[in-house]
Amino acid sequence: MTLTKDVMPRLARTTHSDWPVRNDHCFQRIVLDTICGGVWYDHLHRPAYKNLTFQQAERAVWLCDKIIAGDVNLAALDAQSLVWRGKEGPAKLLGQDGRARY
């Protein structure tokens, strides 16, 4: 939770100003939706951090590390998360199948 609550928002305001989101809840939404393969609260009870399996928690940390390192396209993950939620994400970040291009 430290990564999405503190580290990533701080990076978004400083060295990673090109990221499409700045707020902790946005990072949490993107990471949780990605590891769940859809809207996280359709897969987990709330609060998510108390209901993740060990494997899901490990994957969330791994994903945060990859986002921070620039190895995973945060904008594409955000777009996919918004599509899962019925909101329009930037179409250029999605492939022909409608899924995010990482």
C-alpha cells in the first residue's frame, strides 16, 4: 500500500510527471483492476488490501515496481481500467481487441 499511497503519487508529482494519474486512489484502482482482470470490487471484498491473497499482493507489488521502472505502460493500464468500468479510455492505447497494449 505504501507504493500506491505514497511512493507513486510522489513520483507522479516529480520525476514521472508524464504519468496520466497523480492521486493514490487512481494508482490503487489501476493496480487492483489489473491484477484482478476487471473491476477489482467485482472480485474482492472491501477493503481490498485486507482481502488480497498472498499471490495477488505479490503481483500488485511486482506491477507497481514495473510501472515505476517504466517497464509497463501506466497509461495503457489506466485506459484498460476505464474500459472495464464503462468509461472511455484513450483508444490509441488499446489494441484492436479492446485490451490494453502494455
